Amino acid sequence: MTAARYDELLRLAIPDAHQTYTRRDTMLYALSLGMGKNPCAPDQLSFVYEKHLKSLPTMGVVLAHPGFWVRDLDTKLDWVKVVHAEQGLIVHRPLPCEGRIIGRSRIVDIVDKGPDKGALLYYERKIFDASNDDLLCTVTQTVFCRGDGGIGGPNPSRSAAAPPPDRPPDFISDTKTDPRIALLYRLNGDFNPLHADPAVADSAGFERPILHGLATYGVAGIEVMNAICPGVPDRIKEISARFSSPVFPGETLRTQIWQDNNRLQFNVSAVERGTLVLTNGVALVGFA
């Protein structure tokens, strides 16, 4: 296999993704993350019922996706060893509950950690309203290419995320996930059998199918919103986190949040195993 090259990857043309989504997709996304458990609660019903429907801000991460381009395009990356390491989202405008959108993707940077140490690939997808070309949100990802150390190019230092404050969190919430959460969440477009097929999960070294990392990220986004601005998604301006461990459907997710004015730091743990599953969480909120 020919090795991937730094300069070629930065020039890689990732095809634009065009998508039309509906209010049904908006409701499905919220339902797949557990919204509507209390169907009489207004701050939940507004995300799963078409009357006065609102979209969750993190829904942007599942929209206008270009597919598994690491494998499908001529990247020369060892895609089998690629791991989703970090996820971010910047909200420029409130996400409509339905519409036509365009996703324009590119690789923005690569950090070569050296031979046998892998490389970090930084990718972004800007999502535009197809009707007027307004920028709605910017989706960012860090991909750890475990088999592609020695890729070349500069090795800039990246500042490490600050740890949470050395004090008790300002907010703590526990969310018991539905055992079916991965089966529901995959209907948003990620049909990786690792999240549904016990045999595939076993072959990957897991005791049973694991939850999509972006589902855990979405649950955390809901808990951040509920802590600071219940039922008001438009106040969430940015949210990012690092994936540190897989989640099994049915586990209880504990979100801890530290607030410093409009900047929040958070982490998420799987309560039953006492394991951190999301770390380095940061969110920015706008004050009404």
C-alpha cells in the first residue's frame, strides 16, 4: 500500500454533499437521543412534535455528510485503523427544522506524530443553506490515523485543553440511555454494523454493540442546554469534546458541567463502569 502524503491530503478534493431534510428527520434525531421520555414536558415536546418544532443544535453533525471519504477517496490512509478522536460544532445561525443544505468539506491540518505513532487529521465541514448560501454551522473533527505516522509535513504543537476547575461541578445530571438507543440513532445515517450486530461487535473486541460516539456527544449537548438554557437551543453557539471510551446502550451517562460566565467545561462518564467517555468538553452559550 502506497503511503499517504501530507501535501496530497491537504489538496484532497472532497465532493460537496447535497441534502434535503424534513421535519421528520429533525424529530427523529431528537427522539434517537432520548428526547420525549416525558412527552408532557414542554422543553422536550418542542423537539419531537411538529407544532412549534425546534431543532437541537448538535443535529448539524449528522447533516450533509460526504460519506466515508477516508476510505472511498484516494487518500492512501490506512482507513481500517482510523479512529474518531474529537468532535466540534460552531453554530453560526439557528438550524432550520427542514431545508435544503450543502456540505463543503476539507482537510485543514495534519499533525504527524512520527513513524509508528500515527497522525492527527483535522477536518471541517461547512454547512450552507442551499436557498441563499448562508453559513449555518461548521462541523469539525479530529481523526486519529493510527497507521499513518511518518506522513510528512510540519509538526506544529497544539495547545492541550485545560482540565476542569478544581472544584465541584456546578451541574450534574444522569441520563439513563435506552437499550435501543444505537438502533434508533443509526437511522440518522450511520449504518456501521458495529452499533447493531453482536457478531461484528465481538469481532472488534466488544462484548456487545457500542453506541455511536456522536450519540454520546448529542446527549451531552442536550444536558448542556438543559443546564443553562432549557428548551432554548439557539443559545448554544459552540460545543466540542474528545471521545475517550465507548458507551454501551442502556448505560447511565453522567454529565458534569463547570460554568465560567458563558464558557462551560464538561465531561461525561458511564456510571455503571465509572469510566469517562467524553472529556475536554467545552461549550459556549450566548446570553439572551
